[in-house]
Amino acid sequence: MKLLTFQSPTAPHVGAVVKEGIVDLTRALKVTHPAVKCGDSMLAIVRSGIDIDRVATDCVDQLREEGRLKTYLVENPKYLPPLLQPPKILALALNYPSHIQETNLDFFNEPIVFEKYPSTMVGHEDEIELPPFPQKVDEEHELALIVSRDCRHVRASQAKDYIFGYTICNDVSARQRQGERFKMGQPYSYAKNFATFCPMGPWIVTAKELPNPRNLKQEVRVNGKVRRRGNTKDMIFDPAQVLAYCSDYAPLQAGDVISLGTYAGDKELKAGDTVELVTDKIGTLRNKVVKSKAPWPSFSTGKPTGPMVKEKRGR
């Protein structure tokens, strides 16, 4: 099942992708499965532990048989990040050999984990906003997993039982700021958490529909032209290994997102670009890149790096 979150006229709703289009699953479940109380949000569905593939399929089949499915189809949905307000987003650096080679950095025999903040997420067809100062900004096309239930100290052989599904994450990164912070010993979180720097979507493909994420073709298109290609088979640490490692690193919670790293190639984005991240068996995450819409008072507008601009205060 492919599950998404979209903005209805009144509140965010959960949708399901079927052959006829997108079904408003939040509305539909209230009619076909009134005992299911978690349909109002993706996070509630994940936390509930219900077999959403079975429940959603039963719901759609019932409406289809009764000739009522059209009533619940959504035209031109406003996509939101598929999972609103996940407890946390963890991400990996240097999980593809080709990316290690192009960065000229050392490889360590365990994952390098950093945090992206849920407040930086935007959805499919939303905008990536560049900072107002000169900066090389890169997309990073990544497969991401969603944790299905709370867990701690999980073994890799057990980890598949703790994966709800998969989506696409764009780990957008400000490179000069990252290089500056690298010298300070904090190269990742700062440069990867500007507003809008975590597009995600367009939906989650459940683990039941995608049991093997290890051989998925990946492609980045900018303004319709293919810029780079990869494959998840090239990941150094696979999703199960990463989840197991992260469950030692931190207590994992149902709804956590773990983004699994990117591959080599030209990643730079410019204002006016439309960037599409394509992952086999999942879909396409599309975003427009725009100039900054407001100044940042604490930063110089003319330099890519440097100290904060200190505000002059009167006595």
C-alpha cells in the first residue's frame, strides 16, 4: 500500500494510492471501519500497529463493490510530508562508496549518524528555499525508512520487523556552511537543517508492499534532465543494519524516520530549478527551488561563511 498525507479543507488527512487515484482514507475508514480510531493521521496509524495494508485494502474493496469509491477520490491533493511530526529524523553520512570517494573523506566501519529536525520538512510539490547569502546548496537523494514501533538494542536479524515502510528523503545541504562547521567538529546538523531542507514523500510504501529495498534504481532529474543515477544495492549499511545500529545509538520510537545516505554525482541546485528524485517502486519526489523570501538578520548577505552579524544595541 502507498500511503500519503494531504491537506483536506479542514485538516490533514491520510490518503491511499489505488488504481483509480487517491482515496481519502481518513474519511473512508470512518464509513467502512468505524472501529478503527487511528485513521486521522499517519503517525497514529504507525503507532497503532494495525495491519494497514489489509484494513485499507478491505476499505477500498468495499467502497468499490458498492459503487461509492468515486465519492472518496481526491483530485489535485495538496501533498504534505507523509508523516507529520515524527518523533525524530536521523540521517546517515557516507553510506555509499561513490560518495565517500567524491568527498575524499575517510570511511569508518560503522554508520555516521546525525539529526534532521522535523520542522525542516516539506512535502511533494512544495518549495526548497535557498538561504539569502551565497551558498552552494546540494540535493541529496536518499531512501528513508519509517520505524514501526518503539525499540531498543534490536539485532539486524530482527530489524525488518520494526520497519513500517519506506519513502524518499532529500537531505538538502549548504556546503560552504558545512565546510566551515567541519573545522569546528560539527559538519552535519547545522548545514542540513535550514528551513525547507528536508523534502519528503510523496508517500510511504509499506514494508509489506516493498519487502526488499536493497535493489532499487535511483535517479535525479533537474529541469527534466537526468543528472545522476544510483542504486540502493550500493549502500554500505542496509536498512536493517542501520535500524539496529540506531536502536543502540538512541531509543527508537514508532514514527521515527531514518534516511540512508546518498550516492555520487553533481548535486548542486539553483533558484528556478525543479528537482525530481526518482526511486524504483516508490515514485518521484518533486520540488521547486526558490530564492530566499526573507533576510536573515543575524547573517551577512554577501559572504557564504563567517561569524554572525552582531546586533548593535543601545544602552
